[in-house]
Amino acid sequence: MVAVANLQYGWTLFVHPLHDKYGWSLSSIQTAFAIFVIAETWLVPFEGWVVDRFGPKYVVAAGGVLVGAAWSLNSVADSLFLLYVAAALGGIGAGAVYGTCVGNAVRWFSDRRGLAVGVTVAGFGAGSALSIIPIQDMIATRGYEAAFLWFGLVQGAIVVVTAWVLRAPPHGTPVAPAPRLLQTARDFAPTEVLKSRIFWLLYFMFILVYSGGLMATAQIAPIARDFEVADVPVSLLGLTLPALTFAITLDRVMNGVTRPLCGWVSDHIGRENTLFIAFLLEGIGIWALWVYGQDPLLFVILGGIAFFAWGETASLFPTICTDVFGTKHATTNAALLYTAKGMASLLIPLASFWVVETGSWHDVFLAAALFNLLAAFLALAVLKPLRLSARAHPADA
């Protein structure tokens, strides 16, 4: 998970170098990011189906090969077509790794499922933090092409090697539900899940929250430049770094910390209560970033708050999906829900286009904040009553 994190979270560092070299519009370059996310998410159900039947090793190893190939191709891409092909390959590879690891985690520990998934996805959320500065340095000294090539090869090799130690729970291993967490004792097949009201509510909430989070992930560098804070030195926690470098590094750390933390919290106070708190905090954080982000220090701090609140979705959505629909088809069912991330990614080029048309980030930040506040309301007002009803009448889920 650490080795594939840069494909999503390191992308923003390459946007302006690509624009400066080829003159491609920012919206055209960000279309590659949207393609990456779509490929990462929409094939995961098929990959999950393979994993549920044959185990995780081979799928993850194949993902590692594609990850290395994707960034290697990026290093020589001199057309948008090649950039988009590389994005698709990288998305397929990252999805194979991400979906398999999450699907594996939800099946091992029913009473600590939130924590188990949180620890797993923390690698994806914080995995790029240590490599932000090395990537920036390599881009500055050797060019973005070298950064794509060498980081791509190393990341792909790590995935291929570590894939062989993965294992799923033995077939037939009983998994006792934890009643306090409204976990089902029944296993729902994917075809049943697609008919569930709870699934489609979770899907809608996923799109609401992830659209804002992906916007921040893909656009944080352009936002910092438009706010004119990117290169302003910021001193915090005993460190002094340019605001953009500090923000990206802190964002990755916060995004990683929140995943196991909120997973652990949800194991104790419930999934819906944790979702409500996190979505409310993210909505406030995103709006505050727009209002106060022109100050370099506040840009760093508020960006960290927004990523802290957003990161927990990666642990709680697959966790609650498994709570509701069981463990037998957990990888496939969680993968079906994960395709909502692909739907959310379609808004990334739209956000870039809208900023170009209006000359302001105001509407994008406002929409992202409102989306999160709506998701917070749905978590308590709609999702929780539906789950209570499904516990009493499983067929009505």
C-alpha cells in the first residue's frame, strides 16, 4: 500500500512540470488523474472476484508490474494519449493492490475490523509522505522524467516482492459478528448487495465525500500557486519548509494517522457516529481553507485538518460494507462500493475547467464543503436508522 500511494498522492507534483514542458492545459493533464482513478476503481470488483476465489498473491503481484510500467511510460510520454494510457495502467495496478489489501483486512478481525482496515489503508494515506521531498528534489535536479522512471521502477518492484507474503483467512474459518457494531451473521452475494438500499446510500455518500477529497489531492499544488503561498517558507513543529511542500507532507501524514485512529474509534462508538464527526469536520475544514488559506501557515494547518477528516473514509466505508453484507464476498462487495471513487473522480477535470472559466476556486470549495455537510447529515439521519432496521429484518437491507 505504501508503494502505490504516490500514484495518487504524488501526482500533483508532476502537473506543472508537464504543463511547462508541453503546454498542455491543466484540465487536460488532470484528465489523466481522472482516468487513473476510474481505472483504479472500476476494475476492482473483477479483481475482488478473482481474489475471493484464488487468494491475494497473484493479483497484487500483477498490480506491481503494472505500477512500474505506468510511471515508466509517464517518463517518456510526449502526448496526452500516452499520458492517458499510462494513467489507465497505473490505475489498474493500484486498484489491484488497494482492493486486494482492503478486502483481505476486513476478513481477519470482526471485532476490530475498523482498526484492521485503518492500519492497512494508512499505508496508502501516509505512504507518500516520506517521498514528497525526494520526488521534488529529483524533479528539480534531474527532471520529472527521471522521477517518474526511478520511483516507478522501485515502487513496482516493492509490490511484486511483498505480494508473496499475503494470505487470506483459511476457507471455512468462522467469523463471529460483533453485535454492538450491528454486524450481520449472514453473507450477502454481490447480486444481492446491488439491490440493497443501504449499499446505494453508502455509494452516494462515498461520492459526496470523495469528490472533495480527490479535488484537494489532485489540485493542492495549483491551489497553493493561485493563493500565492506555494514557495513561502513556513515554520511549524520545529521545521521550516515551503508552504506547498509542508502542506503536502503534513496532509499525507494526517491522512495516514486518521485511518487507524478513526477505525479504532468506530469500533467503540459506532460507524455512523464516527462518519458524522469526520464529515462535519471536513466540511468546516474545507471552507476554512478557502477563507483563510491565503495565509501560508493557515494553508498548511487547515489543509492538514481537511485531510485528517477525509482520510477516515478509506477505513470506514469498506468496514461498514462488510458489517452490513458479511465476509464471504467481502472483497468483491467492498470493491463494488469502491467504484464510487471513480464516479467522484469525474468531477476533477470539471473543477479545473470551472476554475479557468470563473477565475476563482470559490464555487469548488463551497460545493466540496456542502457535499461533506450533507454526507454528515445522512450518516445519522438516514444510514443509522436503515442499519437498525436491517438488523431486525436482514432481507430489507
